[in-house]
Amino acid sequence: MKLEGGCYCGKVRYQAEGEPMMAAQCHCRECQYISGGAPNMFVAMPVDGFKYTASQPKQFSRSDLERAVTREFCPECGTHLVTKVPGLPAVVLKVGTFDDPSLFNPQMAIYTIDKQAFHQVPDGMPAFERLPGR
């Protein structure tokens, strides 16, 4: 699969190729901050198939958390594009930044332990309080 996307203002662009490792909606509290309150829709793609094709993002990691993720965003418009998790050979792409978001086919809902009453998980979709297998 090949995914292309970028930020709202168009300054930062990316390309990701490979077999998706996970496509999900995340309901964790941290994702609620990033998304503005909704679940975070994402696709995890292999890190070696990912590259920025226009400009470079700014990065942010919380210094007060053990194993903090790194969030990459446009320095101009602030669009959150990618999350990188320590030790995970993947880039977590935000579906809203895809050129064609209709390519998103979520397989599961994760971190539903933090789900808000107004969050929706489609009927029949596997849902996990944390990550599958934990």
C-alpha cells in the first residue's frame, strides 16, 4: 500500500509505503488531547517505507514521561502528522492527513478504557481496553 499526505497548509508532505501494521481508532486520553476530543484515527506503517517529501516537521516529546512518544507536526499550521513510539519500527500516521482518507479501514478500537460517552465504536468492531494481547 502507498499512502501520501500532508499538513493543512501544504508545507509538510510525506509518503508511506508497505503493508499496514495496524489500522485503528485510539480512545486513550492522550489521543483525545491531540485530536480535540475525538478518538484518534491512525494507520501504523513500516518506518523504512516512510519519508518526508516536502519540508520537515517540528517534533515534541514530553520529558516527564517514561518512554514518551515523539509527535511530529507542521511548524507553520500545527497539523499533527506522525507519532513515533520508542522501540516500534513504525510510524503512526494520522488519517486526517491522508490525501485520500477513504483508504482508512479500521480493524479495531484500542484504549477503550478511556473512551468518552460520546465516542462511537462501530458495531462488530473488536475493542480492547488497552492494546490487544495485554
